[in-house]
Amino acid sequence: MNAIASREPMMARPSLLPEPGLSIIVPMYNEAGGLASLHARIEEVARVLKAKRGLACEVVYVDDGSRDATLSIARTLPADLMDVQVISLSRNFGKEAALHAGLDHARRGALLFMDGDGQHPPTLVETLVGHWLDDGFDVVYTAKANRENESLPRRMGGKAFYALINWRARQKIPEDAGDFRLLSPRAAAALRQLPERNRFFKGLASWIGFRQKRVDYEPAEREHGQTSWNLSTLIGLSIEGLTSFSVAPLRFASLLGFLLAVSALLFGAWMLIEAFVFRTSVPGYPSLIVGLMVIGGMQLLMIGVMGEYIGKILSEIKARPTYFVAEHDVKLASQSAATPAAQAPNP
Ligand code: UDP
Ligand code: MG
């Protein structure tokens, strides 16, 4: 692997066509605290899948520029039962980019995405694999069984977001679905073909279609540390998702402009009638100010909405890679030692 990211998708390199089996992709940002125990739990899953189904596994840890010991701990994790890849990105690029890096580097056909904080129970993996292998589903996604513990504004924000993003969409993005999901080899191959830089993984994994299956689960508490999401990063991700998947905000702008124009026309006609038929003098100042503020505010808002889309076009045209790899270690289960060819020390 190149010292600085190679981003070309696997499909472009026939010699590297995925091997059969399952790649478990784990994005990590400051997850040193629970990493060893998570690895032990994933190893147990790999052991069970190998014994019961003959399914070979690998785990791909993507260290997204952590500031703690995540990377050094990840490098020492044993590869007794499955191959272990550790990819460290050159800085913190965000979870979506980390998932993308995992997608590009996974070497086995089927993919499973799982958070590194222990909130996605490895014990559920067997169920997800069952839906893939026994029932023939291609995308097995998980959704929070209940959201009662979330605040009302957050739940309402979520509802509004999905209503907007799914408005007149052919392929609806399921509400409550998380990033904990399994993709069959053909679904993973489809996901790899999507060229966009602005990634909204939940949306993309749903957009590709195939046979999708929902599994409800109760996320565990975070084992350590705290969530990296806050109101502003959530709003950022929502804007990312909306502008990636829907032109509803632009249509909304046109509709609003149309409504404003119609009401202004009616209002104007009414004023003319008042002046010429009823001979009353129309109070000008307050209605003028209100009208100006409404129209001014709406225009600014809609210019902002258009700006979001234009910004997205700009970043797609620049075509920068979504991440850079600083180091990449591969430990094969059979050798249980780092293969020197795969090491890419950064000078
Ligand atoms: N994460 C990441 N890069 C970031 C932020 C988060 O790779 O910049 C990882 C994080 O380590 C975890 C997963 O993404 O494995 C989910 O993050 P978090 O637990 O903060 O989100 P939540 O579960 O609260 O949605
Ligand atoms: Mg979490």
C-alpha cells in the first residue's frame, strides 16, 4: 500500500478482487479505553462464524486521527483467529471518511460496519450474518428499537429530517437506521462504485437497493469516553445528508417564492380596491416593513440553501480524496505477524 492514500476502488484491480468471507470495519476516534475488550468480543464472533458457517473474517480498524493511544493499542492486537488490518488516517477526517477508508481497504467480500465504542453489540453479528446467508438479504441494517431516552427536540428534528430527505424519493432512507450494518458482496461492490466525495453512508447503503432487511436492537451504553456528536455536528451531518440525497430544499424555495408572489399580488389588488373603491387611505409604513423583512429573510435563507448545493458541487469538482492513509499494517491470522510489504512507514 502506498504511503499516501491510494483511493482507487478495489473493483478497479482485478488481482485484488475480494476474497470470500466477512470484513468487519471499525472506525475509531479516541477509543483506546475499550479497544482491547472490543477486539476480544469480535474475536469470539469470528470464532463462532468460522466454526458454525466456515466463514473467514478479518477486522479492519480505521484510526481516524485519534489523540489517545488507540493506534498503538490497535497495532498490538492479536491476529490469532482472524486477519487484522490497522489503517491510520493522516488526521481526523470524520466518521464518514473513516468508513470510506474501511470500505476501500476491506479484502473480503461481505462487509460489516460497527462502531468502536462497544455500542454495537458484536453478539448481534451472528443474526445479521444469518439474514444474509440463510435468507438471502443483501443489506441488513439495524435500527434503534426505541428512542424514548432521546430528548423531544432531537426526536422531532430527526422526524423532520427524514420527512424532508424522503420527500418524493424513490428509495426511502429508513428512519432510525444506524451505521451498524452488513452488506453482501454484491451490495459492497455496488457501494464501492459510488464516486462521490461527500459521503452519507446511511443514505448510500440504502440508495443502492438490493434486498434490504431491518433488524431492531437496543444499543448498549458507551463503554468509555463520550460521544463525538453534538448539536452542531449533527446539524452538519443532516445538511450533508439532505444536500446529497434530496433537492427538496430547493423545491421548497421555489414553492415559497411562488406563494409569496401570489400573496403579494393579492395584497396589492386588495390595496387598489381599498384606495379606489372604498376611498380609505392604506397604512403604508408597518405593512411595508413587515413585507420587506419577510421577503428579505426568505431570500437570504434560500440563498443559503443554494449556497449549500453550490458548495457541494465545488467540493465534488475539486475531487480531493476523502482521506489520506498515514500507515497501514496487515497482520494475517496464519502468520500472526505484520507483513513487511504491507507496512507503509511515513517518512
Ligand atoms: N468516530 C470516528 N471519527 C470521528 C468521530 C467518531 O471514526 O471523527 C467513530 C467513533 O470512534 C465511533 C463511531 O465513529 O466508533 C461513532 O461515534 P460516536 O460513538 O461518537 O457516535 P454516536 O454513537 O454517539 O452516534
Ligand atoms: Mg457511539
